[in-house]
Amino acid sequence: MAPLRFSANVSWLFPELPGVPERLHAAGRAGFEAAEVAWPYAESPQALASAARAAGLRLVLINTPRGDHEKGEMGLGAVPGRQAAFREGLEQAVLYAKALGCPRIHLMAGRVPRGADREAVKGEMETVFVENLRHAAEVLAQENLVGLLEPINTRITDPQYFLDTPQQAAAILQKVGRPNLQLQMDIFHWQVMDGNLTGNIREFLPIVGHVQVAQVPDRGEPGSSGELDFTYLFQLLEDEGYQGFVGCEYRPRGDTVEGLSWLRSYWDRWGHPRTGQ
């Protein structure tokens, strides 16, 4: 059994700092060895790669572009009529992933179009998503990259998001049938949608390529009060042999570094040779 490896999601952590390069530096000083960033596209890939190297970090996850944010788009993978834009965004994501040495890309499904009935368009959106994912798998395989599907809860976070349960995502992955596409498990979303975390983790962990954590319902630090017992959940991931990264994708309730006491306690238990204190 090995300790879990944690990555700082700098799209969420260190919000007091103005940009991704500064947040990467802060993550390195805090003791992280890896980081992830949702949408890195405001910075050049060369600048981000340089900032990550200077911070002593490896980048482990980015997202595909969200699309037209002003029109409310949040990913394009399953959106009918936006196939060309999804494929253009995929090419941009691959360019960044290669420059950053980042092995995983979250292939965002996107939202049910405004005014549409979810059940009425579900079949069409799944067909579009499967076709786009097969294309993405071929593109990613050429660069030795992994694509991830992340269910996002529709109870609290995004009522219009198409992909909202691990069961739905696993069924789509099975239809696509490509080994370099995997499941992204955000424990916050899974708890909000379905609960049954022990059963779901054990069932789906074999196809999980990345994990993210936050407390429920406020999406704060794992050490904050809420529904989830992260001591138990981290032990479960260890016992099940999870070897990927655990992304810290949460909303700090105060100072980010002070709020990392839960992680410092975990590192202390394993004798982690971190640099940050």
C-alpha cells in the first residue's frame, strides 16, 4: 500500500493570487509536487511550462476549452452542432498538454442546450458524444495522452450539464471502447448525485484515471466540517490500490496554506518529504 499523491488545482486554490504562474509558485512552496489547471489558455504554454518547472511541479490535468462562455457553454463534447468546435478545442488542448508534459485531458461534455428537454435530447447528445470521443481517443493515442470523462452534479453545481453520474459516464466509456479514455472521479459530485461512495468507488475505480476532492455540501477543504469522512475515504483509496493523483479542487474557506492542515497531517503520517510547511 502506497500513500496517495495530491495535486493542487490552481484554478481553485490560492484565489488571492492574480494568475496561474503565481499560483503554481505558491503550490510548490506549500509542498505540492503536482498541479492541475482547468483552462490554461489565457497564458502561453511556454510560460506555464516555465512557471511549473520553476515551482518544481508537474502538470497532471487540464480541461478542453469550455466554448463560448458568453453563451453559457461549459464544454462541447456532447453538444449537437458543435462538433467542429470541439475538435478545434481538442487540438488546442493537445498542444498545451504536449508543451506542459501533461498526460491527461478532461474532455468536457457540455450542457443540455438552453430551452431543450433533457430527456428529449439525451439520445442525440449521447450519439454526438460517442462520436467525438472516438475521434478524441485516436488523436490522444497519437500523443500517448489519456482522455477523461467527469460527471458533474446537476443538483447544485450545474443543472444543465449533460454528464452527471458515474453510471452514465461508465456506460458511454463502454460504448466508445477505447483504452485511453477513463473516468474522472470528483468525490464532491458523486456524493451530491448518488452517495453510496464506498460501493461506487469500489465498482468504478478500475476505470478511474483521476480523482478530485472537496467537502460536501459547501465544497470546502476536506478538513472542514461536512458530510464526508476523508480519513475513511483516503484509506479506502489506499486499500483499493489507487495510484493516480488526487486533485484538490475545492473552495478555500480562508487562507489556502492554513487550510492545508488536513494535507499536512496526511503527509506527516506517511513521512512525506515536502518542502512547504
